[in-house]
Amino acid sequence: MDRLPGDLDGDGVLTDADLALTPPPPFWRRLGLHGPRILWRFFTRNAKRFLVLVLGCSVLAAGLAMLVLPGPGVLIIIVGLAILATEFAWAERALDRTRSSASKAMVGVQGTAAGRGLLVVSGAGLIVAGVAVPVILGTGAVLGLSLVLAGAIGLSTLTRPVQRWLERQNAGR
């Protein structure tokens, strides 16, 4: 077996210890760096974490924008936090708080007949607006789809399985 450059113990495996003990190239030494292999190992080990950070923050930003724009903002925020929670403990805690607050708010809205009525009217209104916007304007299919999705999500919260799930979420808190 050929010995790898930097493999000081000759076992054919380039470990972090081997990399740390390998003298860096002269150019890197002048800059006070340990060498390109150590940097490459750092980036490859943290690539997944970086991709999760970029994707999760992008989805989270879209959800925050949907709080003022048409669309299911809270749902998208929860999805963004769920993506970030796969790698970051702070996001997992924020996800738990957000889910708890959202389910409590939904139970509060559904607790009265007026709340359920407003939910039906707003959900149906969003669906109608979502269909009407592309028809009237001739463009805006994405906006229309977003409105229809938001209305459908709002109406789906009135179904019994979703209500039971929300009750379980609140009972566990």
C-alpha cells in the first residue's frame, strides 16, 4: 500500500492527528494557517450543517414575509424552524414554543361559534380571492395559489382530526 502524503503513522488512513502534525506548505505557514487539508476537512464536515442553515433560514424568511403578504406564514415559519431544528438546539426550542403558541391560538379561535364562523368566512374568502386574482389580472398565479393554500389550511383546521391533534398538543404542554 502506498503511503498517503501526510499519513505519519503509515496506516493508510489520514486522521485529524496526522493532519495536525503534518507541516503546512510554506505559503500557508507565512499566513499562519495549518494547511489546505485541515480547512478542507472542516468544510466537508460542516457542509450539511451549513446547507441546513441556509435552507432553514430561507424558508424562515419566506414565512416571516408571509406574515404580511398573502400566504400561510405561521405554517412556513414552523417548517423553517423544523428544518433548522435538525441541526440546531436553539431552533428546536423555538419550534416547540411556536407550535405551542400556534396550537393555543387555534384552540382559542375554535372555542367560540363566532371564531369558527370567521374562520370559515376567511378561509372561503381566501380561496375565492385565490381563484379570482389570476382570472381578473391575467397574471399572479403564484399569488393565487398562495391564497388558495392559505384558505385551505385555515378551513382544514376545522376538521375533527386536526382539532384532536391540537387538543393533544395543548394537553402535553
